[in-house]
Amino acid sequence: MRKGEKWFGLLFTFCVMAVFWVLLSGIFDAFHLISGLVCCAIVAIISRDLLVNGKSENKLLKSLRLIMYIPWELWQIVLANIDVAYRVLHPKMPIDPLIIEFETTLRGDFSLLTLANSITLTPGTITILVEPERGKFWVHAIAKEPADALLVDQTMQRKVANVFIET
Amino acid sequence: MVIVHVVVTVLLGAGVFFTLVGSIGLLRFPDFYTRLHATGKCDTLGAGLVILGAMVYHFFQYPETLLVPAKLAFLILFIFIANPTATHAIMKAAYKTGVEPWRLGEERR
């Protein structure tokens, strides 16, 4: 890690935690602000590698794309809930569970986490296992259509790959 | 003020509806994995909508304390990260200990 990145990570962690402290405390007198800043500095020095580890590039672009991705994901969550509500309340309960496996080209920790959580939140599918080395996913699907959405369409894989700029 | 109350009521009602559906699904679905489908999804949106309703209400009723809606927004964010992760962890534990998934036509467990 270069020296500039180290200082950037330290400062960035400190700023994020200071904002968070002010938000959560809501008390603006000198004692609380100063003690908060001291605590933020100590934690930032100890754990600066956790938030910014300096490995990946294009952080700003990725963050922007992630923010663009979130509204689509929220809409998928609403669809997922309507789907589950339909299956629960339908008298015949139209479910046909199956477990599917597929491989993706994603390798990064954060992109795999995003895809796994997205799969769990979108209609009819839950991630069971992820194998990071090969980007392999085991997914439990509640019926055939949601499984096909992951296996055939692959909209979500392409969207996540686009967010993290991994082909 | 009336329109705020209508919006808040709709949000809270939708949240309660989805939480209720999640609970019914927990009782109706046939096995462990499908039950997690009901709770893992519906609880996320249900709790999110209820908190969103509280946020809107507080924002218009007590505009002098904007910190409370901000804290509630963080609550929604953390629920939306933690809930799928926990669902996935339970699912993985069940799969690794060899809980057999239910197939169509079998008896419910």
C-alpha cells in the first residue's frame, strides 16, 4: 500500500465515523464533540485497513454505479414480496422447490456479497452456498420461473458485473 | 396534514400486511427452505415499510428534530443488509447439516 492511500484511508475512516457520531449522539456541546472526535481518531488508527484496503481501483465510479443499482434492487424487493404473498395466499400454493447451481465470472468479495444478497432479496430465490474461487452459486428456488430468471436471462449477474466493472 | 396521515397509514398498513403474509407463509409452507422464503423476504420489506411510515410521520409532525428520521433511515439500511445475510446463513447451516429439501408431491413436514 502506498503512503498516500494509507493517509487517505485513515482520513476517510475518521470522517465517516465522525459524521456517524454526530448523527447518533445529537448533542452538540464541546464535551461530547471532543470526546467523540478523540474516539474516532483512536478507532481510525487501529482499524483503517477495514474500510479502505487500497486493493481495488475506480472506487468512485463503482460507488456511483452501486447507488444507481439500488433503486432497481428496491423495485425487485417489492416484486419479490408480491410474488411471495401470492404464493402464500393462493389456496393451492403454487410452489415447486428446486436447487440450482451456476457459475459466474465474478471474483471480488464485495461483488459476490452484493450478488448473493440480491439473489436472496429478489423473487423466489435464496442463496445457499457461494464458492468464491470459481464464483459458483448454489441457489434454492421456490418454483421453476424464478430459477429460469437466474439461469437463462442472467439479468442480475450482468447488472452486478456492470456495477463492479468485472466482465 | 391529512395527506401525510393517509400516506403514513398506507405505509404502515402495507408493512403490517407483508409481515402478516410472512407469518402465514411460515405456517403454510411445507419445509424448512420454503419457510425461509416467506420470512426472509416479507420481514425485510414489512419492517422497512413500517419504519418508513414512522420516518414520514416524524418528519412532518416534529420537523425540529431531523436527527430521528436520519437514525431511522440507518435502521432501514442495516435491516436490508442484515436480513438477507442472516437468511443465507441459516440456509447454509441447514444445507450443510443435510436437511433434505421438499419436492413437489411429497408430504409436508
